[in-house]
Amino acid sequence: EQRDALQFRYVLPFDAHHALIEDTHFTATRTQVGGSLHTWLNELGPHQVTRRESGALPMSIGAGAIHSHGVTPIGLAAGSAKPSSGYAFDFIQRHCRALVDDPKAQMPRSRSALLLDQILLDELTKNPQLGAKLFYRMFQKNEGDRIARFMMEGASLTDTTSIMASVPSWRLVSGGMLWPYRRLRDQL
């Protein structure tokens, strides 16, 4: 619905009469959420909203907070959310396991996965309308287990190849090849 942002909704039903509905917006700035969700719910028919929750996740590449004064950051403060999706649960679990052995352990991340995240975020920033097609095709053409492994940075080469083949990859490939040039240009 928004040309300058990627927006999507998903519904997680608990039973025939109760569900969690998430209205997600990928934007460069904070946005007022809920207006279009309210309209959408009214179009579906009679309903009752029992609780509301809102928040903002950082969708950027970063190391997270630094250890200082005996405080060890965990979760989002440690950079545990996957930059391109906001997925964090598995990363938080891995980081907590690493902290057991080393209280100053950094969030373990794959450099290649972070590069793919950055390329995707750069493309979505420039062309937010690309997001709907990209995510739709990725979920349409890949089974859930493959997508989960990819989101958790545990994908095999076959998984990654299948995911990349399912998206409008010419945009991402060209974006990936031009990415170092664009980064250098933006820093000048």
C-alpha cells in the first residue's frame, strides 16, 4: 500500500476465533502503524481487538552494543536480529550459548550472510516495491524448512542456491556486483 516502504501482514491463528496479526513496515523512518490494519480488519467483518503491541527493530548491519562496566549486551542490544528480516530467536539462543563459555563473546554471524543482508537492504532502500515480489516468490517457491535454515544462516549451498534462484535475482546480482562501488561512492 505504501510506495516508499515495504509493508506486509501475516496472521498466526490460535484457534478458529483468535489470532495474532502482525502489520510490518520496513521504512527508513518511524511510521504510524495501524491505520491501514484497522481498515483491513473492518473489511474482514466483525472483530474485537483484545491487545495491541508496537515496537521498532533495527534493520541495519552493526555489531550491537559494546561490553562495558561489567554489562554484557544480549538480544537486540547485541545485534542479534538478522538485519534483512528482523529474525532474532535462533541468533539470541546461539549468542547466549557462546556467552556461557566466554562472557565477552560477540554475536556469531556469517560474513557472507551479512553481505547478502546488506545487498538486500540496499536494494529495498532504493526500491521498496521490489520487496513484495521478492518475498512472495521466495516463500512460494521454497519449503518452510529451507527458508528457516536460510533465515538462521544455517543454509546449505543447495538451500542458498534455491533461494537465490527463486527471487528476482538479476536485481540482487547486479546490486551485489555494484555494491562495493556504491559503498565507496556513498562514503565520498
